[in-house]
Amino acid sequence: MIKYNSGENLSTKVMDRQLFRITAAITLLCIFCILSYYSTNRSSINAFYPFSILMVSFWWKKRTWLAPALLIGILVFIQALSFILGAAFTEAYYRLVMVMLTVIMVAFLFERIEKVRILNEMNEKLKKRTENLEDANNELEAFAYSVSHDLRVPLRAIDGFSRIVMEDYEEKLDSEGKRLLGIIRENTKKMGQLIDDILLLSRASRQEMKFTQIDMEALVRNVFQEQKLSSEAQNVHLVLKSVPNCYGDRALIQQILNNLIANSIKFTAPKEERIIEVGAENGKNMNIYYIKDNGVGFDMKYSEKLFGLFQRLHGATEFEGTGVGLSIVQRVIRRHGGAVWGEGKLNKGATFYFSLPKT
């Protein structure tokens, strides 16, 4: 979800600061020019006001202040040069300088006002688009959640009645009838798994997060053992490198590890010796974790599809799945302020990286 801070307040503050700076510059400039004009010691006054404005320029660190300061410096240089050469520095010259600098500063004022006006318009458009996006996201998540629940009832009925037919009328069914009922039950099972994954995806966005320090090493070991037992995988070995703790929602982080480790176990099935390596690198504010396997891998030219909803890089006949797991991973990681990406080569394995905050 995009978080929006009021652009109106931001742009108003920007406008106030710009108006203050330009108004202050014009005021100082007029005061110094008037003092210089009526002073008997014009050379000292003329030398004083450009340096004063130059100090203001560096104080606010705004480049727009350098233009009038540079112009005044040039004029002082001309004055000094005319003094050396014995030329007169007339009153008309003072008036011309004051008019020129005032016009320049007023031009800066209008330029800044126009920029702030454009900023206001952009902020208003951004605010409206953000509100529309949030509404669309909320409606989509609510729709997915309600539809997933509503689909469970007819799905249970299909599975239940087909099972009854298989059990009670087995002797009356020929081999073709049994095969067709088996296909029905198999597809209802797949549909049920898809519904469960959609519900998990919805919860990953809606679930309230409870942040705490997480022992990642212990969590990785537990998740690996659970996935290994549930999949009845053989010859799967975990290589656990140094894995520092992270700060996040334990249930959601466990969901990330469940999906990624389950994928590694699934895609290493064709290998005689299946190796899954888990490690991490310490960053400044984030730890970068990785889960690496020696499975079938994937072609990097399709890497942009990895985290797309219902996107699969392998056929359903090769590996089972719904194409939702990595979307859940990406959504959870983003809610923690991190990023996730994958690298792989065909028949040489894959590595998935994800970052999580330290504190």
C-alpha cells in the first residue's frame, strides 16, 4: 500500500519558505541600496551589503541567492575599477542598480510561485490517484477473500459426492467411470489448494503485523524439518550458514520460509542428491538472506514473471503448484520494507534473495 502524506501541507510550507526568502532578499537589498545612496561614505556601505547578502546565500544554501550576490559583486568590482581609473560613480548608477536587482528578485519570486503552483497540482493528482489505488486494492482483497470462502461450499460438495459415488457404486462403475471420478476429485483438490493460497495472499496483505526479534536460525531449521516430513522427501540436506536474527512478524516470516524452502524441495526432486543452502549477508540496516538449491533452476529471461500472480515457469505436469507462493513472499517482504529477487540457470539450481530489517 502507498502511504500518502498531505501534499497540500508540504507545498504550502515550500511556498511560505520561498516567499520569505525572496521577500527578505528584496527588503535587505532595498535597505542597503537606500543607505548606500544617502550615505556620505558610499564605498564602505557598498562593500557591506553584497557580503551580507552573500552570507545569507550560504546560510540558506539556495542557488537562487547566488545570482543577485554575484551581480552585486560584479557591480562592486566595477565601482572599485572606476575608482582606480578616476571615473565618477553617479547617483543614476545607484538607481539603476537598485531597479535591476529589485526586478531580478521579483522575477525569482514569480518563478518560485509558479513552481509551487505546479507542485500543488501534482500533489493533488497524486493524492487522488493514491486514494483510488487504495480503494481498488481494498475492494480486490475483500473480493478475493469473500469469493474464496464462498467457493469452498460447492467445492466440498463436489468432492464429497464424488467420493460417495466412488465408495458406494464402485462395483457398478467401469474403469472409465472410475478414471473420470478420479480426475474430478484430483481437480477439486487442486482447486482447494488454489483457494487456500488466495486466502493466504489476502491475509498477507490484511493481517496485522506484530514485530519482534526473530531467531532466524531456529526458524529455518524448524521449517525445513516440517517441509521435509510433509513432502516425504528423500536425500534432502540442509546446509545452514550464518543466519543473523531479524525484526519482523514471526508468522509472516515463517510463511516466507515455508514457501521458499518448499519450492527448493519440490524443484530438486529430479536430483539424486538434493542440497538446500540457507545463509545471509549483513547490511547496514537490512540483512540479506538467501535460499539456494541445486534443482532444475529457471531461465533468467523469464525472471520478471517469478513473482507474478498465477505465473509458472514450469508446466503443471512437471511440478505441482498454483503460482501464488512467490506472490505471497513478495507481498510479505514488501510489508517489512524489504525486497526479494531470484537468480537461476536451467538445470543448475536457483537462488532467492530477500532483505529484512535488523531492528
